[in-house]
Amino acid sequence: MAEETDKQQPAPPRQHPPKPQAPEREVTIDTRLLSDAVIELNISRKNVSIYPPGHLQITKSIDRAFEVLMKMFEIRQEMTLGIAKDTLFVGQNYLDQRNPVYRDFALSLNQQGIAAVTFIRGLDRAELERFHRIITAKQEEIEALGGIAKVVENAGIPHIRVMAIDYESFHLTEEKEIFKAQPKAGEQLGAGVWQDFVSLLSTGTLATGGEGVSRKDSAQIDPVELAKLLNERKLDSGAAVQSYDRIISSYVRTSAESKQLTKEQSDTIANLNKLLKDLHPDIRKQFLSTAFKKVSENAASPGAEEVLGGLGDDMIIDMLRQASTEGREISPTLTGLLGKLASVRDRSASSHPGGGIAAKGAWDGGSVDGTPSGTGGGTSSKGKDRAGPEILPEHMAKLFDREQYETYVEKEYDDILKNISDRAESMAATASERFPIEEYLASLNDQQLDLQIGRAVLAFMEENIDEEDYREFSKKLVAIVPDMLASGHFPLLLDTLQTLRWHLSDKKSEGIRAAAAEALKVFWAPGFIDKSIEAFNSWSKTRGKDAQSFMLALGPILVPGLLEIYSYDTAPGGRRVLFDLLCTFGRDTVAEAVKRLGDPRVYYVRNLLMLIRRAGTPAVIPAVKPLLNHADQKVRLDALAVLLRFKEPSAIGILRQEINSKDPDVSSAAVFLAGQFRVTEVIDDILGLFKRTILFESDYGVNEELIRSLGEIGDPRAIPELVKMAKSGWSLYRKSHARMKVTLYESLGRYPQESIAELVRLGEGSDDEKIRQLCRKLAERR
């Protein structure tokens, strides 16, 4: 979105979407085409968010999405997708709600406040990319520019329309009688944020009339009754937690900036705290987990203090226990939070000695007053005797400065720390049991230290630091990148690469963007590219997916080197992870593979042809044709497969010759290719190979291969021959004969229903139960 928001580059002249000359008749969209459109739109959206402007990956994904939309526009003037939370609609029908791609795309639009988007015939690639930059922008940027509808209108994309979500039309459709008493004269309600929260718990349906509770009146909804609806699953608790997350985040962030809380904000938090008190414990845990995370991240904010101050002691203890179950019990952040809680309670209980929360009591997992947990809220004077050491404000500041570091600490390292804490509680254990020295020392080796340092430095660079600090941090990060590569820390390398790319476009400081650009150069240095390929080769068996993701992010510059290590694999197709990665690079891989088809290693040429067949286009035909005369028969057949894949007309005659070859192995391979690519022109040639008079038991095996290939083609011309086989009776080789008949009925799925009627009738009277079952399934297709 940097192009559209930060830099505010002038957009092309605004135009109005073309209006059709006359109403078009609604044409049903092919389901497969619609699915392809959504998938490609989602892929291109993600690539636009990850890669810098002009990157090859963006161009390729935009091209694919554009091509699918062009096919769509061949049958319709426009395509409109409706969005309801995580669901996509086309007309009155919704797309498969279980499909993660559909859900991902729907959520990305919903989060930008889009209720519907329409793609109109006449759309060009530039418009599509500008639209993606808008929907991948930060929400606050969109809001600052006047909202999603206005941003799209001003972006110069006349062939894409959006309809923004109208929150004024949201209604709650159940439990109307949940109002508090009307406020007395002079009283004010904390309506703004609270009513947004209540409105977002609606069913997601835009209501224009009818009964229900309008957003305008939602401020009057009693938190106790709202909790009841959540407990009874009449409202979506997941949506409630997400909304609560956004409210708390915005609340503590805004209060940190303004340094003063409004009455409306305080009323909102009071309502939310009342809601938490009446929630079912399982649902409350989700809210408290969110509260803990957000308050920890913004502990210095006045909003954090008020959030905590509004929670009862019992809920604070629940929140700490919840943090403990999530593995946070010994982190510096948790220690800081305990100090914060103590200071909040001490202020409110200065006239009640012992009214605060003792740090030691919280650490021990007991109640805040030292009594057993679960005995209710409130504190006792006994608490002061158990209070832990005082945490000074300057100590607190240092602890909270480490918050981003804690977020980046790997789970494995956190687990080791948790293990140390658990063992320390067992006083009867030996020293070695309480402190696993070997594991601890292992975490201090050079590789692990580089990993933790890298994550910590990344966290610092995410903060609002000055240019000089950013430049120093980026230099430290670049210095350890080669070591991370050698250690196989691909997820951190990918995080580093993507973070620097985002900073290149999102950071407002020109100096920081320049430092990010300079740091990025390390990833495309020739030496680093060579080491990346070596690392991928070394780690692909154990960390294949992580390595693949990082290599994909580096881009097609890796293709020559990857094809070089591909040449080491003698197995058909090579390593799957490498094969898939090369296919992902598409045209770049094919272009480089074509250059290597003259290689003397037969296995390598065959694997290259397999790559070309998977990732190529008809443009490869001239380069592949010469291999039809290769000295190795298998190479000739693989080259023929490529030509058949791209429907080269001359390949039919060559296939026919190979089917009728005197070499049974060649003939068998050619028949398989005919079935694989469904070549109807060679039906008669295949039928001529049937063993009608069985002399050897192996003849049945030959017939089965022919039957399977004919079944893949599904041409009715084969049916008469199949009927003869189905009627055949006695045989010297009874088991082989029976197996061939089962194969025959298994192969009938692709034939036209009317052409196999006689075969189904014969099969229904068979003595073989499996054949009768197959016939019943075939009959159900009618």
C-alpha cells in the first residue's frame, strides 16, 4: 500500500465504470472457473503484500489472476463477490465455507470493511494490482484517507467497485429484551466503542428493516444479558474475542498516545469487565488471554492500568493462571505484569494494609491474599506478610522494554525455561534434576545464540527507533545472516527477508528505508545465492518445507543453481521438494531446463522432460521435438509425452507407430500414454492388440493394460469388444480370467452411460459380488 498511501502517488484520471448497453441475461458461472478466480486473486493479494513493487512474483501472480478474470468476462459483463465475515457469496449462493482459501480471501476483504466487490469487463492488470495494494494496506491508513469506499473511488480503478460495510444497518436478531434501565437525565453512556462491540456480535447480516436491535440502540444492551447470550452460544464467542482484542488494542494504544482516558472509554471498559464476570469460564479464559497479551504489550499505557484496575482479584488470578498454562509463568514480561498489578492494588488499598497483590503469592499460584485459590475475591491482611520483594518503577521499565524480545523467543527455548521452573518446585529432587544443565548449555551454543540474537534484533527493528539505531541493528542482522543459513534457520531467514521488504515500503523515514534496502542486498549477493542453494541441498530432507518457502521468497535467480543440484538425483523426478520448488518458478525453470536437454546423462534429460511437461507451455515443442530421435528409447517416449501433453498434432502418428511396435515394452508404454492423455485417434490401434485367443496366462495381463487405457479414454467404440470379453466363459486360467473381468467393470466410469447399458445388465447377473457392486454404482449414475 506504500504506493497508494504513504507516497500518495497521483492516480490515473478517475473514470466511471462502463454501463452495459442493455441488460445482460444472467449466465451461471462455471464453478471451477469461479474457484480458480478466487484462488488466483488470493495468491496475487498475498504476493503484493509480501514483495516490493515490480517484483517478478507480483507480475506472475497478477498475470494469472488477470487471465482467469478474462475467461470470466467472456461469459459475463461483471462478477460480484459478497462478503459476510469469512464467507464469500455469489448471488444467493455461498462458496464452500470449509475452503481455507475462500475464507482467507473473505476475511482479508472483511477486515478492510468491504461488503461486496465487483470486477467489471475492461479491467486491466494495473487496476488489479492497485486494488491489491489497497486491500493489503493497514486499516488505519485506509481510515485516515476517508474509508475504503473513498480510497477505491480515488485510486483510478474504474473497473473495480466496492460496497463498504454499513454498520448503521447491523441488527441483532435475537433476544430483544436485554436493555438496561434508561439513563437518568444528565447521565451519559459509554456508547461509542461499546456499541461497536455489540454490533459486531450480530449475525453478520445487513438488515434494512424488520425487528431487532439497531446499532444506534446497542449502547443500551446490558453486559450481563450479553454474557448470557454468549454462554448459550446464541452469539459467536469467537467473533466476540476478536472484537475484544481489537478494542483493547486500540484502547491501550490510544490512551498511551493521549495520556488521558475519556469517560466514554472508561465506561466501555467497565461494560467489558462486567461482561467478563458473567461469562462461562471456558469463554472467559479466551478473553483473559487476550487481555493479558495486550496489557503486557502496552503496560506503560494508562489504558492498561485501568483495564487491570477494573478486574476483580479472582479474575486477575485466573488471568495469571491462564498465562501460566500458555508457558509464560517465568518470563520477564509476567514479572513486570505482577509488579503492575501490585501497584494498581496498592493505590486502591492504601487504607487497607495487605490489600494489594503480593508478587510471591502470585508466583506460587495461590490467591492474592495467601489463602487457597477459589475462595472468592478480596484480600486479607495476611497478604503483607507474604509479599514479595518490591519492584521499582525503573526495573519495571527495563522489563517492559523486553516485551518484543519475548514475543520472538522460540517455543523450544521457552520450553527449556519452563522445564527449569517446574523442576525447581520439586525440593526433593537432586540438583541435576532441578537444573538440566546439558539442555541449558546446549541453548548457549553459537547457533542458538545467533538465532535468539537475530529474533531480538528483528523485534527492535520493528519498533519506532531512530535512523542511526536502525542502521546499526540492520548491520548486526546482516552479519549473522550467513550463519543462520548454514544452521538451517530458514523461518528466521524468511522473517528477516520479509521484514526488510516491508520496511522498504512501509517505514516513513527515508533513511530507514535506505538502510533496509542496503541490508537486503546481502540476500542477492552471488556468494549468498550459492550458499543458499548448498543449504537447501543439505537441509531439504529434514527441513524441506521451511527451506522451500525461503527459496521461493528469494526468487527465480536460484533456478540455474537448483537445476544443477537437480542433476545429482538419479531417481525418476528427483526429490519431491526440489521438483515442486522448480515447478513453482514456472517459465524460468522451463527456459533453463530447455537449455540443458542436450546433457549426456539420460536420467537427467528424462527428469528435465518431466519438469517441462509439468511446468511448460506449447512454446517448448520445437526444443523437445529433436529428442524423438534420441538414442535412448525411454527419452523418446518422455519427449512424446511432452508433445501429447501440449497437443502437438504430429505426435498422434508417432504414438500410433509406437503402439504397433514389435517391442512389447515400447508398445505397452505407448498404450499407457494413449490412456494418460486420452488420445481417441488411436482406439482402433489399441483394440487390435487384444489377445482374443488366450495361449498364455500372461495374455490376461496384456488385456488388462489395454482395458485400463481404453477406460481412461472412454470412447464408445471400444464397447463391442468389451461386451465380448464380459460374455466369455470357461478358461484354463480361471483366476486370471475373473480378475480381467473385474478390471473391465472397474474401467467403465468414463464411458457414456447409455453405451454401457448391456455391460451393466450382464454384470448384474454375475457370480462375482465385486462386479455386482460395481454395476450398482454404475447404475446409480443414471
